[in-house]
Amino acid sequence: MEVIAKKTQIKMMLGESNLKDFNGHVLVTVPGYLKNKLSGRKPIDLSALKMIVYDEADELFLQQTNHEGFQLLKQFLGKIKVEPQHVLYSATYTEDVIQYARRIVGDFKMFQMKKESLKLKGVKNLKMKC
């Protein structure tokens, strides 16, 4: 992760890191972990936060167990008046996930690929019968 921002002033943090002293600009995390950190006795300082990255965003926004974490994050950022860019990565989105994501992160731009281009050439899926 540090390699990406090596020759810049950008500070990146993974959500699994020790976030008690977080002062980064880019946070890569999952909502459950962030929820635990935000609801702790001493919430983390996100005042320098510029971007939050969600990988497999379709799954994160689809799972009901994450919704409370997203709501808590939205409220927390509203209180401290920080508006980071939310970056959502996924190969697949349903319309329900898109609508829910918009309620949490606001309007966003999507770059969709044709389903045919999502398949990797030379990769075989095999099914094993037991």
C-alpha cells in the first residue's frame, strides 16, 4: 500500500491497521471494522480524510450487516464536516445496491463494462462431484 503513494505526500491506511492514530488521506476499509472504531470510547480522527476505498462494493452494500456501519460513518463525517471521495470497486452491481450506495455516498459516476469483457480468457471453471 505504501508503494502507491511512496513519492507523494499522500498518507494511506488499511482499515485493519491500528487506526487509533489515523491521520491519513486515503482509507481502505470495510464498514464493520470502521463501525467498531467510530463507536469506540475515543473515535478516530478522520479530519484529514480525502478518500475512502471500498473493494467488492456490491457485496458490502448488499449485506444488511454493513448498513449500520455505513450510517454511522455518514453521521460521523457529517458532524466533523468532512466530505471524502468514496471510491467503489466491483465487477457487478444490482439496481438495489446502486440505490442504497447513492443514499450513503451520494451521487457517483459509474464505469460499466460489458459482461463479456469480465471473463478472463484461458480460465476454466470446473465443478467437482463428491
